[in-house]
Amino acid sequence: MSRILDDDIQDIAVEAGALVLESGGETYRSEETVVRVAESLGARDVHSFVTPTVVIFSWVNDSGRHFMNMKRIYSRVNNLRKLALVNDLSRKLEWSGRTEDPKHLREELFKIENAPVYPSWFIIFAAAFSSMFFTFMFGGSFTDGLYAFCYGFFLRIMVMFLERTPLNSFIVSLLSGSLVSILAESSVLLPFFIHKDIVMIGTLMQVVPGLALVNAIRDLMAGDLMAGSARLVEAVMIAGGLSVGAVSGLLMTGIL
């Protein structure tokens, strides 16, 4: 087994915590992961401070020397599979102690970071079906559901395209709300009657920041006031972008 160097400890611990955060995990879960991994590899007096945009980690080695490392977080997505894999790896480390090869751990983290996701066509159709069933949940008719399926299909395609651009989440939400409202208002050109408000709400539910809001509340309850407040503001901004975009689309189609 390779000797666990100081650089290995801090790099592996910070990378594990960053993966949790980048995959949509809560702030306290990322901090716990960093501490759990570092202590399992032999670090002492471990402290971790995490916000939605940075992971900071300090510790002391066996010789009493202090270290600190950090990693900036630029993007966050919702990937519960990666989150579960990182959590499983950290717990295995905690149970096994200092028995893992650092090279093997780096390979495991690399595999998790590059784990395959669902194909694009599956995500698009899943989003479309979710829009349809949300419409049914809000009391929409079968025709409303079919329209919501189509609108949700095009909405997810646009969102997946915009996520590859440098646009921030607020602009993406703004454009999403505009697209759905324009599509709903354009339905008057078609022969079937639909409840436009129900269809719009059902379609937009797939991009409502529900997980971000839940994580914000959980962080606040865990005592991470700064991180929880930041996540809460982010969720409110995304919801505000959806609302402003929807109203803008309605005004635009009304003028036309």
C-alpha cells in the first residue's frame, strides 16, 4: 500500500466534498464528507467550511504541521447518483480506516465524477411526462396534459442547450418562463381549447427550484446560516426569473 502523503489527504478530502456540493448535496453533508474522509486518512484536528461556491479545509498532520486547502465551485447540478456514490465511498473509508491506497481513492473519485448520466432523450421525455402529470395534478384535462407534454418536451431541450452556455441560472429561468408562456398563448391558433394557466404551471414545475429550496431549509436547520441564506436567495431568484419570464412572454404575445 502506498504511504498516505499530506497532499493526498487534502486533495482527496477536498475533492470528495466538492463532488457532494457539485452534485446538489447540502452544505452540511459536504462538510461532513470532508471531515470523514480526512480523519479516515489520518488527519487530526480537522475543520471544514463550505458555502455554495467554495470548499475550505484545514487540518493537522501527525507531526503537528498545519495545512489548509480550498476548491472553488463554479457549477452545481442535481445528480443524486453521484451524491450517493460519494457518500458511500466516505462511509467505507470511515469504517476501514487508513487501509486504502491513495491512488485507488483518486481513481474512485475520478470514476464518480465522470459517472455516466441518463441519455439526453431519456431526460427530455422524462421531463415532458413530468409536465404532463403535474398538469393532471393541478386539475387539467387530458388535452391539457398533451399540450403540457409537448411544451415540456421543447422546454427541456432549450434548458439543456442553455446549460451548455455561460448564462447564469436567472437568465435560463427567465427564458424558460418566456418560452412556456409564448407557447401557451400561441395555443389559441390551434383548434383545441386548453386551460392555459394550468398548462403553464404544470410545464414550469419541471424547472421550479424545489431541491434548492429544500437544501436551503435543511442548511438553515443545521445551523449553516450563511450557506442556507445563499441557497434560499438563489432559489428565490430562480423562481423570480420564471415569474418575470412568464409575464414577459404573456405581454409580448398580447402586443403581437
